Amino acid sequence: MRDVSKFVQGFKRFQHHYLGNHHTLFDRLLEEGQRPRALMIACCDSRCDPALLTDCDPGDMFVVRNVANLVPPHVQATFFAATSSAMAFAVRNLEVEHVIVMGHARCGGIRTLMANRPPECDEEELIAKWLGIAADARAQVLQELPGKPEEIQTQACEQAAILISLENLLSYPWIRRRVEEGSLALHGWYFDMERGELLQYRPATGRFEVLVPNLNLHGEASFEQIVAPGI
């Protein structure tokens, strides 16, 4: 078993380099408390750290991470209280102005959902129940992209699951009310790890389109060619 010395050394570097150079910021956050502008609902995949990807400072973003960046519908909120309670704290107490659901390529959770293998133990049953939140995304992909390669179906489901979560966000009365008032905006983002690009769902076109391109790609065909089915 590998020890955790890498993380201990990393904290020492954080103390020396970051904390030492940003003491004013931390003093202000301690005195005034946190006032994040956004709630980020992201996957717990170790390759997709929201703060790293967005180059945020402490206090900028309130982050919720779970398997496959899913949002349970309001009717299941008490069953999946870890995510829904964090959402409530961010939206109602901290009064964030944006909620971002960020999915990503090569998501193990969505790959498991697409495989649809019956759970063989209690641990797998827990995962299956959670991934069931996005069951409609899987069904839609199989209906609209029958016979397509597994990679294309999985990529489409990764994006379609983001739309499911955006839809589920609006099932919470205190989120829908603020969206209708114009004080809260919802965003669907997709991190394409393979291409190093950030895509955003645009309701006007019904597509995930490149928001931040990778300028080193020199005009290669964009991943936006793969369109998530409309949910």
C-alpha cells in the first residue's frame, strides 16, 4: 500500500507557495466568510478537479462532486440528501448566482450506466440506484443512436445526463423561482479531456458547442459533431 507522503508534501508546498502569497485573500475569507458566485456540480473523477480546470481562487466556487455529476429530482431529494442539501445551502444560504453542471469525457459512471449490468453486491446496488437518476438519458441514446459504436453512445449519454441534471434542477421550487426571477442562471458544461476543450450546452441550438477551444488543435473537427439527444 502506498503511503500519503505525496499529499503531505503537497500541503507543505501549498503552505509555502500559495498560502504565503495569498494571505490577504485568506484573511478576508476568514473575516467575511465565503461568498462564492457559483455552485459547480461535478463528477468525483480524480482527473476532473473543478478548481484546477477553472483556475479558481478559494471562495470563488462552491463545489459538489458525485458519481457522474448527477442531480436527483426533487421527489428523490431526501433519498439522495448529500447532493440536494449541498445544493440548498449554496442556492438558499450562500445565494450563488450560477449553477454549473459539468460532465466530462470517459466518465466511468456513465460507462457503467450504459453497460446496464445487474448489480452483484450491496456496493454495486448503491451505485446502480444512484446512476438510475440518468436512466432516461441512456434510454434516449439507445433509441436515437441505435447500432452506433459504444464510444459514441457513451459520449452522447455523458452529455444527455447533463441535460437530465439541468432538468432536475428546475424541479426544486427554490431553484425554479430564482431562475424565473432572473437571479440564478443554469449552465451545462462538458469537459472533453481528450481534446482539452470545454463545451457548453446551448438551448437555442440544442447542441453542446465549444466554449473554450484548444488552440493547439489547428482546426481539427470539433467534438461538438457528436450531439447529445434532446432530453
